[in-house]
Amino acid sequence: MAAAIFWVLAVLIGFLSLQSADSMPDIQVWDKIQHLIAYCMLTAAGLIAYPVRVWRVVIGCLIYGIFIEIAQGWIPGRFASIEDGLANSIGIGLAFGIFCLRSVRDR
């Protein structure tokens, strides 16, 4: 079930991230928090689904976030954003940190 959630989140994040700006609501302040939450949830789902592939999940989510940000440069009305990439990375790091703390606690 966790694997299905991970892949659905990955597709949903990709779909929403690659929509033209005309079809997206105008959200400024919450934009970075949305990125952080989305990538934290994606990474958490991946780590739960694939607990023996921690580094593959984390690096894969980082690469996915970077790819999405670069791809947005070709979408009308959208642009690649270092700040969004940083928010994505913080979300990934947060999920990874929680996963590591939980793993240490469970020993």
C-alpha cells in the first residue's frame, strides 16, 4: 500500500508541477510550504515503502525535484526556481531525519 501511495504522490506532484500558470491559483507565501510538505510526504511514503533502499529513495526524490524545477522552465508562465528546489530539499531532509530518528528509537 505504501508503494502505491508513493507512486501516486510522485505522479500527482509531477502533474501539478507541470501545469501552465494559467491553470494554477496565485499563491505566494504558502508556495514554499506546499513544496516542503509535498516532498516531505513523497519521501516519507518512499521510505516507508522501501525501507532498505533509503539512499535510493532520498536521492531519487532529490533528482525528481530538481528535474521538475528545470522542466518548469519550459512551461508557459512557469519558471525554474532555486527557492522551490530548496523547499523541496528541506522537505526531503525533514522526512529523512524523522525516518532516521525513528529507526534509532526502534532499535
